[in-house]
Amino acid sequence: MPFDRVRFVLVQPTLAANIGAAARAIKTMGFGRLVVVDPRDSGYRTDADAVALATGAADVLAASRSVPDLASGLDGVALAIAMTGYDREFGPPLRDLRSVAAQAAQHLAALDEGDIAFVFGTERSGLANADVLRCQLCCAIPANPQFASLNLAQSVQVTAYECQLALRGTTTIQPGQLRFGPDDAPAGVEALEKLYQHFEEAATAVGFHDPAEPKTLMVRVRRLFNRARPTQTEVDLLRGVLAAVIEARADRAGRKQRG
């Protein structure tokens, strides 16, 4: 699975809480491989703030690898991507995240071996130049040039989102997120014609419409409902309201009883 060949590498993160938030960020996008390089808090996996911010991704946090240096974190990686907010004089040319994510997806599809890694620097200063030079691509998240600084976990979230879109090849909502079935099919021509007739009768009954001088009322009503494409259930609902406008329910009930 291509998702299993993507890892997110955090270099010298200062706050354990950010590691927990990053674990949650990647799990929400279908990833599970988190590598932490030389963290300030070696016990981050059980840190209360980290566990709290992981929120449902404690398994990703617990399974994360802790390594002493970036070289160890990139072991087995075929394509490393440095995430940075600015270009470096001697680093790879800076590219936007979306195009890099597309290239990463193509790379995974073309090669059966080797992972790709998105590499993030420490919260305060980002990646050191030496770390950038270990990567084959240099990537930025397009942002406000006057204030392009994102929190570490936010950067991981945006990156994971773009990567999963590229790997899935679609922006459609995942089926598992749809809790309710689709609406009824749009109502047919016959049902709509009955609705228009009912609408005209109701508009006439309240004095809003004069059939002798119809002007453009019904033309506009047709255009409205053609654009809305109501379902049969919605048409039935509207006709029920219109029937009440034409004749009160009590009057209709009394007429039926007399009849």
C-alpha cells in the first residue's frame, strides 16, 4: 500500500505536545508512520500533553520511531522532501507542496521499493541547512509571505492532506465519512407539472397571481425549481403546504366528511 511507504520525520521537536498533534494529523489522513529525530523529551510517547493531543491516534504516537539523527530517520528512504518556508542558497530549488505531493505519488507508483519522507524541522528555527541538503526536494506550503510561519503540527496536517489527495487521485469525500444515504432521485416531469399547477392555484387563491394576466410568475417558478431539482419527497412536502394555502385542512376534512 502506498500509504504505508510514506513517513513523516520530525527533527528535534521541542514540545511533546506537537508530536502528539502530528500523530493525530497523519492518522486522520490515512498515514501511520511517524519518525522523531533527537526529541528534547525522550519520553514523549507517554507525555500527558502528547497523549491528550493525539486524541485517537495514541497508537501512532506509541508506534513512532525515535532515532538519534536524521541519517537514521531516512534509512530506507528513496525520496526525502525537506519542508521549509523559504529557499536555501545551496539547497534544492523550492517547490510548492501540491506539485511535490503529485511527484511523490508518481514515485511510489513507479517504484516498488523505497519510502518517501516529509522532513520537518524544529519549531523555533525549522530545518538546519545540513538537514535540507540530505533531501532531494525542498518544499513549501504556499502561505502569506508576510507571515508564513505555521505550527509544526499544522504543517504536518496540511502536508498529509495534500499527500493523501495525490495518492487517492481524487478530492471526493471518503465513503466511510458518509453517515446517511443519498437523497431521493429528482422528481420527474409529471410530478413537477403537478407542483406548478398547485403553485399557480395557491398563488391565485391568495391574490398574488392573476391567470388573466400571468406575466412571468410561472416562468420564474419553473426556472427556480428546474435549478433546484427537488426530489419527490420535497415535491410532496411543497404540495402539502400549497394545499393548505388553497384550503385550510379543517375545511378539507369537513368537506370530505360531508361528501
